[in-house]
Amino acid sequence: MERSEIPRVREQRWDPGFHRGRIPDYDPMHDRHCGVYQAMVARGERPRPARRGASTGVDRPRSQGAQAVATRRAAGKRTASAVAEAENPEKVEQMARQVEEHIEHCWETFKVPQHHRELYRAKYFNGIFHPKVLLQEAEALAHDYAAVLVVMRSIASREAALARLRLLEKVFSEGSMPLSRVQSELVDVLLALRSVSLEVVESIVRWRHVVLPARGVKGPASSVQWFENGENYLIRMKIDSSWLAGCSFGEILDFSLKSDPFLVYPSAPPVGKSGDSRITPVNLKSRKRRGKKLPPIPLQREQLHRIHAAEMVLLEDSLHVHVQQQERNLQANRRALEELGRATSRESSPCAAPRNDGPAAEESAAKRPKSDDHALVSGESPQSVVDQPCPKAGDLSAPVEEPATAPQPARVFQLHPWSVTVDEAHKVVAGWLDRANRRHVDSMLDLPALMKEDGTLSGREALQFFWLCRQGQTPTVENADGLVVFRVIEGVARSCQIVHLSLAREVEDWHPYAEALACVRRAMLTELPVSKLRTTLVCGSDTGVVDKELEQVWKDDHYKWFQLTQSSGGGRGQVMNRNRYVDELQDPPEPQLIMGISVAVTLVATVAGEQQHEAPRRPFASRLLGAELSRGMTSADAPLHEASAISKLAEKVEKVPLATTRTCPDPQSASAFAKELGGMEDNFDDEGAAGESERRVAVISLQIDWAHARADGDSIVLAVYCEGKTPSCKGPIFYVATTKPDIFMLLIPWAGEDVDIDLCARVAEMMKVIEPVQEPEFPEVAIPKFSLTQRSFAAGLQGMGSVRQGIAVDIGGGRPLPGALHRRRDPDAPLPLQIGGQFLFVVWHVGVDELDEPLVVVPVQ
């Protein structure tokens, strides 16, 4: 190096001895080519000299001599600091107390969990650490980068992603969002959920290093756990997304039936997947698909290493929790053996006196149920009511008595529906669980958690609560013998799900439980229009399997294993299924289903050229059904009344929802076809038409139930889904939801104009200009129960002669829910609006929403 270059090198703080093995730290404040340096010079500031040996955040290798020198210097600094502190220990202690109080105040402000406070106090609030360490934590809390706040923020983000995913699944299952948009939203939410799940695990690992005791404590880092609502959050992460495997998203992506918290399975290629082979005897390949499945969601290569590390953390936590549970079980067994040994020694002691608690003890012993294990050991079935007579129809509380030849004393159970409000039900359930048999309760679903889920206490699938009492008792939470909770699941095959069945704590024998199960089964199969009964037996948290004795009781009542499941709370369960065996086990036949809404419109047309009836013609109750009837019919004749509007509708819609058409050779076959579909089958051979001529029949038949309704005498109180208004209508138009998400009922005020007015056209004009009401005035409306039947001649169509129209409408309260909870009426809420006299009853289908055309319009007078 030339002599002229040495000053420039020294000015830029380059060590000429770099060849000796050490490169000096770079300081941008003395680099003239650095933008920071130039900016400071331009502002007239003097660059700060770099502290010799300052760290740049990068660890560089040191020689042994340099390492020794650094160690001696650090020891000297610690010694000097300790001397300074020893000179004034009271000041240091006072500062520490002040900082501790400040940190406590920050915890209260940010609502830091209690377990973090306890761990942090145990490690740092003991006088070992200097107040500067506590000051660093206080600064981190103030600037929102403390380890505990990062964990809380990442968990909140993950819970928000899960909530968004559940909301999207609900919207998708209801069909209220286009499939393309659902697919796009689903991919975005899943990617976000994977990212925040990794952040949760990584932030909890960093938090553990902060609060983990430095010394004196043995065990892995997993011994320090993050609790959320009383649960280890890392353990909860393994199972809180397992519901994706059984939800409607399976039509879009494949999800794993096993634990997959980081959603690796949807990113795997489809080669070799067995997405359709579920853990169930039922072949689910016949499920209808709404469209092609999406390709695997993207998974970045750098995320694989993070996922592997996070999975190892979850595995370590699971193993630690399992070992802790085994240790607790061993300790409990050891204590039980010690108690047994002490009791045996007391009984064998000659000084032990016989215990006598008086008549009260004898009376309690007489009331205590005697255990009879002979039936279970010998294989005899504990049920004794399979061939009993059915209860009275329409009364779930009718007693189911044992046969007179039963060898045991008669135990008669009766079902009594609850008559409490939703607010009172939680308290009543808590009171019952305190006195219920723990083996029964722990083997069923978590009833309090299930009651908190949306939709479980309202609607047609609401939970129904019944006390189990012996005959002649007045049921209360204090003297009830048992509790059964169930709900009817709507679907292609309607089923009844028994979510809870338990008896009182003093019942330790399985025979009363089997009798209660048989009583419940007989009552449900007699009164409920279901084809099967199902329940979920929850596996024990310590054993991982269901209670074998309780499972055997259900199996003896002909329940069979159906599939495995995992609840939203993380519990693993075994679904048991029992079909209605009418022939094999003499189960009662399925009763007729009671629907709240029954609408049938029938159109029967004769071929063109026949004599047409001269009676006055009425407008179509469904112009869409008229369009379906006229599809494919051609004629050179001039179009008759409404024919042009009908033909335009036929061109716009390919298939009218709920409509079925057929060409029948004679009136008898036309009548049979209409009867088969639920339409009106008579009055099709009127005067004026050839008796044996060809008929074309079109039928719309609809039998569904209200989504939310309750009977009030001769009226039905309906919950308003939404409310609209139009300039041509004097009052509001109410939308009422049904059990099918694509069908709504519209209630429109009607002044009772001439019946010859085309009401379908009138309603279609209203729907084109209707505006939603942002704040509905009436949350509920009340309409009278009614039943009407109309027969008339409809307007003519191209290529057809006479068109006969039959309308049959029957409106009631729907399937009764005797055990459903009722809500306490808010005194400030308005009373239900009474709609009586005259109004239009309109059936609206979402499938033809773009046409602004009602499916059926019926005037009610």
C-alpha cells in the first residue's frame, strides 16, 4: 500500500491489519459514500464517533485470545457495576419496585393472561435481575413488541381467520354466494390461516424463552404452556380445524381427516389421494358436487421448514401433556390403593366397632339401586321394553311401561318438556349437571358449549329438552330422574340426534339407564317423523376411548358404530346410528310429516282444436308454470290472453324450479300423475272437453316448513327475514324464511281488487322497483292459519285448448317442537304485526330471482 493511501484508509476506519484475521466493524457515520453521513453533514451535524467494539448485530468468529480478553473486560464491567450498586442498594430496590408496579399496570391495561403474570413474577420479581431488565420489558410493553403481546395478537388473528372460515362455510352451504367467489375467498382465508398458525407457534416459542425459569427447574420448554380459555392453545390448534374434513368445503378442496393445523393436505397433489374414502361404512362418493374441485392451494418452499419445526413443537407439547396425564392417573391410583389398605386394616382391627348411623342410613340404603352385573356378564340384553305398546300419538310425555312379566320392579319413565326461557335454561342445565352421573355426562357432548353455538336454540333444528321422571312425579331440577336433549336434523333422510342422556348421580346401575334409553327411543320413533336415531359418545380425555360399559348399553338397543368425529371443542367422539326397524324389531311406522307450508298448483291443458270452455277464465297463479306447460307447443293460431308474456318467460328460463310436466293419454292418467305429485287430481274431465283426449299436465308441489315460527291460537307468529317497500304498495312487504334457503314466502298487502287482475304481473312489477328497509319496524308478523282450494279455467295458450287450473294451499304452524326453549319477550319490542283480512301469499324462489317473477301468487281473502 502506498504511503499516500494510508490517511484515507484511517479516515474511513479501515484497519490496516485486517490481514491478521479481524475485520473491523463498519460505521456508516464515517463513510463519506454513505447517504446517512452526507445527510448529517448537510444538516450541519457532527457525526458521532463509533464506539470501539460496537456490535452490528452479526456474530463474528473470535480467536481464543480475543475471547479471553472480552471475557475479562465483561467481568470487570460486572464487578464495577456490582460495586456501584452495593454503594446504594436501597435506591436499586426502590427502582425495582417502581418498575414492577408499572409492569403490573401495563398487564392490567393490555389484559395480559394470568398465567403469564405468574410465570413472569416468579422469574423476574425476586430481586435477582437488575431493574434495567425490567425497564426493557416495560419499554417492550409500551411499544407493543413484548413477547406476550405478540402471542396475544397472533392468537387473535388466528381466531378471526377461523371465524371468517366458519362464516364462509355457512354462506356456501346456504348457497347465497356464487361458487367462483366462494372458491376465491376460501383460498385466501386458508392461506391466511396457515400463516397466522405458524406465527402463533413461533411466537409462543419465543415467549417461552422469556418466562422459562432460568435454573432450578427440570423439564422441557413445553412444560411452560400458553392457556386460552383454560386450554393449552397448542393442543387445541391440532384439532380446532378438523371440522373442515366433514363440512361443505369438501366439494371444493380435499381436507385431511387427521390433525392438519397448517393445512398441508389441501396443498398436496391429488395423485394417490383417497379423499372420498372416509372413516365410515357409508360410501360418500355419491355426494353431489357443485362443480370441479380447485387445484391444490399453493405452499411456498420456505414455509415447509417452518411447518416442520412448528409440528415438532406441537408433538412435544402433546407428548408432555400425555406424560402429565399418566402421572396424574398413577398418583390417583396410588392414593386409592392407600385408602383401600387403610380401610382394610381398620376392618380387620379387633378394636373396630360396627358403624350404625341410625334409621336414616337404613332408609338411604333401601333407596339405593342395587347393582346387578349378571345380565351384562352373561350377555343378556338390559333393555326390557322392546316389545312394549307405543305411547299415544302426538304426546312425547306418554309413559312407556314395562311388561307385566318383567322380573324386576316396574320402572316407569315419562318425558316432560321444559317450560323455561333461553336465559333460564343455562342455569337449569348447570344445576342438573351438578347432580347428574358423571360417567353419563362425560360420555355425551358438551351440552353447555353446544347451547352457546348459533342456531342450536332456535329454528326447526333447535334443541329440545325433556325431563325423565317416574310416573306421578312433578318434574323439577331437584327431583328429576334424568334429562334427555335431542334435535331433529333436516335433510334427505331426516334423523334425530340425541345430544344428551343422563340420569341422577345416585343411579349407579346400568339397568335404569337402559330402560330410560328404551323409553326415549320408543317415544321418538312413535312421534317424530325420522328414519334414524343418532348419538355421539365422547372419548375420554385420559384413555382416548369411549366408556365400554355405556357403549354396550347403546349397542344392546341396536345402535351400531357409524363413524368417528371430532367436535369443535376438540373432543373425539364415536357416532352411533340406529335405523327404524319396522319389520325386524316391530318399531312403529314413521308418522306423517306435518309441514307448515303446503302449496300445490296444477295446470291441465287439452290439445288444440278441441272445444274450449266458455266459462270465464282467471289469470295464472303461476306464469312460470304456464311457461313450463307451453314449452315445445307450437301453433299457427293467434296467441290468446297472456300467451305472449308466457312465451317470453319460456324463452328466458330453461327449467322452472319445482315444476314437473308430463303428457298423459287420458284424464285418468292425468289425475293419477297429479295425485302422485301432490297436486289436485279431480275435476279434470269437465264438460266441454273430449273425454278420452290427450292431456298435458304441469304441477308445482311444495311442502316445506317455516324456519322460525310459533303457534299463537289460530295465528302463526313468523320471524321477518327482511322487509321491503314499493311506491305501488300501501304497506311493507315482508320476506319470511323457510327451511330451504332458496325459498321465501312474501306477504304483500292487498286491497282485494278484481280477481281477474293478473296478480303475477302485478307482483313482478313490484319486485323490479322494491327497496329494502334498513331498519325494519316489525321483527315479527302474525298471519291466520288458513286452507283454501280453487278450481278455475285459466287463460288459453298457444297450441292448446282448455287449460284447467287447480290451487290448494294449506298454511299452519308446522312441525311441533314441544321441548324447544322459548324466548322472553322484550317489553320494549313492538308486538307482532297482525296481517289479516286480505293479502297476497307469494312463493319466491331464488333460482329465478333475476327474472323478478314470483313462483306462485295466491290471493287470501
